Amino acid sequence: DVIEHVPDPAVYFDRIPDESFVFISIPTFDDLEEIRWSKHYRPDEHLYYFTNEGFIDWMWMYGFELVESSDIESKFGRESIMEYVFT
């Protein structure tokens, strides 16, 4: 629940050793047009907004490959939250 708040994620990503696992929980949207109506819309706090596919592609640009994803937190009541594991 942090990466959408970080101005330059590379500062953190560059410190992750090769072959490590990265676990990320983040709000995602089916359509970016939905953002302004979401409780996750916080322009002074959230610097990034993603679709599921967009986030996976964005992480790939940083050199991470998706291992697994889940929407279990959303199923338990957290609105539009996805969990990801990357390596």
C-alpha cells in the first residue's frame, strides 16, 4: 500500500536484490475514467493510478515479472485492491 505514493519508485526498486520477490498491494481500476469517483482518488496523496494490465506492464518496465496476482482483499471488502507478487 505504498508504491502509488512514491515519487520515484526506482529509488526503491534499484535496491531490491536480483531473484527477490516483491509483494505489492495497490488500488486498481477497470477503467481509468473511474478514478475521480473512487475513494482512492487522492490527487495530493496518490501519484499513480493503474489498471491491472497497466500496473503489470509498468512493473515490467522496471524489470519485474508477474508471478501471481489476487483480488482477495477486494473480496474481503477493500474496494478495488489487487495484490501482486513479482520477481
